Amino acid sequence: MSRLRYKTLVDQLAQDIRSGRLAPGTRLPTHRKLAAREHLSLVTATRVYAELQAMGLVSGETGRGTFVREIALPSGHGIDQHVVAADMIDLNFNYPSLPGQTEMLRNALRQLATSGDLAALLRYAPHGGRMHEREVMAQYLDSQGLTVDAAQVLIVNGAQDGLSMTLMANLKPGDVVAVDALTYPGFRVLADVLHLELLAIPAAGQGPDITALEKLCRSRRVRAVYTMPTMHNPLGWVMSEACRRQLIAVAREHRLLIIEDAAYAYLVEDAPVPIAQLAPDITIYITGFAKNVAAGLRLGLIAAPPAHVPLLERAIRATTWSTPGVMSAIATEWIRDGTVLQLEYQKREDARLRQSMAREILSEIACVGHPASYFLWIPLGEDARADQIVMALMREQISVSTAEPFATTTHVPHAIRIALGSVAPDVLAAALKRVREYVMTLG
């Protein structure tokens, strides 16, 4: 049996187990029956089951056979939830926080409690937010390189909510959206819920393959393209201005809506101008305050062309109805007094230190990432199994992610993603040494 066919069989059985086509408790064929069915040697059949067992997908019981296990990986390592035990070292999700942020929140709440218009926060706000707050948000976006009128800025319940509103307002079930072959898992989940079809754009250096996007648009009716041009998640690339202009040219030719996700853009100093600045008439720009301030500050911003604003307000009205008043009041004041910009500066420095530490500890391993990002992508060798490494690390109480949540292609690459921003530096260093050990041993 060829190595490629062998790996394909392992992948097929693994996918059948994860998808539920092979239910937990199912007894699999004996080694001999599998060998006969698949026309392979008994040794190879035994190796297939051994790999599945190492991945945590099956268990072999002496005298009884091989059975599908109840769960391969807990939620959060697979696709869309974040459930990590209290004693688990979380290198799966990023929620960077700095010393002193708790006291900052305490002071902000005290200040809010003495404000002159506290009663206004008990009432519904306009669907896109109060205009004086939208003006402050527009000033903040200007500091990020995007000049936009306050009337084009809508305040929403986090960047994920901004993506949701954007898709609901502009697309319908069955529409086709072009996305990177590896992309933000939250967008994948939204597309699935809204019944959108995603077409993968392969990577080409520090950005998507624009030629491949052009070919997709010529073969299919693509309605939109979702992109993270400044600090791509999970690969950390920053698209050059030339690449951004090429993407815009394709979008104009094929009448695509560009959805620009800037959740991590604050980490990049002197970045190229946002796509929304270069093509404001066809781009919807989305960002939030979960990463640069705090995950619990559920506040996001949408900057949209004027023609799209009524559609977005309608989507907000049909779902969340209005802006979170208390959150927007705190964020507005923190923008005014410079707190947000100060936190962004400190987190850029923090990310650089963590990235430097990670590169030093993992110096013998090929990693992909940006020098100032809060995450690292580790491609694995041809014979490696990402699931096996993840399971081994879980037994060490270390949580990392496979490539599965990020992949929009049928074939999921064997790789792991390391989030660097959610634990103390000393804990991170110790965990990364364990990651190095397992990747070097099993990868």
C-alpha cells in the first residue's frame, strides 16, 4: 500500500469518527477484516488502528476489539467553542491582558457612576450607536489609518457581531464568499450558520494568491471576499499595498464586496493603509476591542460605505437591536483619554516579547508568524499527526489547536496553532518547552 493511500485511509476513518458517521462505541472491523476490505497487509492494518488510537479516536480492548471513543478532542480544539478546564494552560485562544487592567475597569466604573447622563445608559440607543460616541469611534479609526465619517461608523456587540451583521445585511443563503485557505474560525462558523459557500484562496507568500482569486471569480459567481490583510490569523502575514491594490482591482472587475477584518491590526506598526481607505466604496471594515483592550469588553465597530449603512442598521435592529450602552460609554472615554492607544502600545511590546521567547524556545522548529503577533503556526512533517500531538499536550494540561478550525479546504494540513497571549510569561515558557518536546518527538 502506498504511503499516500495509507494516510488517506487514516484521514478518512478519523473524519468519519469526528463527524459522527462512526458513532461512539462502534466496534470497528478486526485487523484482518480491515486488511481484507482495504486490500492491505495485516501489518499496515494494525498500523492504521495504532495511529487512530494514538490520536485518541479509538480504543483497543483485549479480547473484544477496537471501538470508537466517546470524544476525540474537547470543544475548542475542534471547531467553534472555548471550553478549557481551570487547570489547563490555554495556548488555544488569545485573550491578552496586562497587569493593572482590573484596576482600570474599577476606576472606569466609578467614573461612569458619577457621570451626568447615567440614566441614558438605561434606555435603548440608536441602532448604530449614539452619534457623539460614533464621532469618537471615527477619530479612533483615523488613528488606525482609516478616515471615515461618523455616520458611516456603527457600534456593535464585538467584532464577531460586526461580521455577523455584515453577512446578514449583504448576503443570502447560497451566496459564494472567497476566503483564505486558512482563515479565522469564527467566520467559518458564521458562513455555516448562514448557509454561505466558502471557496478557498491559496496563500502566496505574505498574502492570498490574487491570480487564484481571479480564476475563482471567472468560474463561479463570487459575491464577496473576506480578508485579514493586516495580521492574518493564523499565519500572521501583512499584505503589501501592491497586493491590496491587486485584490481591489479583482473586486472591482467582478463586483465583489470586500470584508476587511482588522481585529489584530493594532499589533502592526507602520502597516500599509487599510483596504477600506484605498477602496472605501466597496469595502466594509470591521474591528473590535476584545484583543487590544479586553475580551470582556464586547464592543466592535463597522465602517461601511454610506449605501450599506441602512442595511446594516436593519440587521442590527433585527438581532441585537442597539448598542451596549455601558460598554460603549467606557470604551468612548478610554479612547478620549488615550487609554486604548496606551494599551495597544503596551500589548505590541508584550506580543513582541512573547514572540521572541517562543522563537528562542522553538528555535529548532520551523514556525510561521509575525514578530509582533500573539500566535504561531507550526507546520508538521509529512508523517506527523497533529491530533496526536494535541492529545499528548492535553495529557500535560496544555491546550493547543489543530489546523482543523482554520481550514477551508477539504484536505486539512497537519499543523498546530499556538496562542501566546493568555497565560503569564513564565507559564508560557514552561508550556512551550513541552510543545517543543512533543513536536520534536512526534512531528
